[in-house]
Amino acid sequence: MDAITHEYHWNDREKYYSDYQYLDSLYEKKLALLSQKLGKMHGVTTNIRFWRIIIGPWLRFFIDSVFDRYENVRSLKELHKIENTSMLQYKLSDWAQAMDIKLMYIQPGKPTQNAYIERFNRTVRQECLNLHLFDSVESAQNITTQWLWIYSNQRWRNKMTVVSRTSTLELY
């Protein structure tokens, strides 16, 4: 296979520094905007520090990741004169409606509900996804289904015993 490796756009330290400054100011603007909107949506009067703790790491990672991917595609298009490509733009709600998926949002006044989802996502990554190399979609589905069953039915509830959900119900 003939292939070339494209140089990473942040190998240029000057570009990296200017992009960092740009992304930092973008992060601060978006965090301020989101903290106002989320405070209003949840009916809470918290300052930006609260939202920096709750969504700050995610927001920064998201902004940096999207920018990094965009820059990679942009620089490849310039360097190799790639044509007939486009960045897809759509609204999540439109896509979900087309796929017949119901979007469920965090309840107003309960911004910490996302913490439960984030903890579950971390657990899935640490206990399942990081431990396996998947060679196909089917193997990924099988392994994650097995893990989810164990997670839902046979979990360590304390350091001494394994208590499944069904055996816990039998105790009552």
C-alpha cells in the first residue's frame, strides 16, 4: 500500500501557541455563554466557577478535539488538493428525529444528573473498552453485551461479597 503520513499541524510551535491562545479565549467565551444558559435552564443562580467545575473539562476537551480534527482536514485539503469533500452540518435534533430516537435531557434544576452518566461512561471505558481490542463490530457488540449483563447483575457491592441485583431483591 502506498501511503504518506501527513505532518501534524501542531508540530509547528508557533501555530500551536497561537491556536492555544485562540482556543483558550473561545473556551472562556463559550463557558460564559453556557453558564448563563444552563443557569437559566436549570433555574439556578450559580456563578461561572460552578459551571467550570461541572462542564469545564468536557467543554475544553470538546473544543480542542473538534478544532484539531477540523485543522487536520483543512490542512490535508490544502496540501493534497482534495476536492468534493464537505464537513457535514446537521442538528442533533433533526438527526435523532430521522433515526426515531427520543432525546432525553437533564431535568431543569438538576445539573448534577450528568455526573451519573459520566461515571458510567468512565466505568465502561475502564472495565470494558480499554481491556479489549475489537476486530469487528460483532465482537464489540458481544463483549460489551456480556459486560453490561455482568455490570447490571453481578457487581461488587462491597469489598467482602458479590451481591447481584436479583439476590438483593430476594433478601427483602
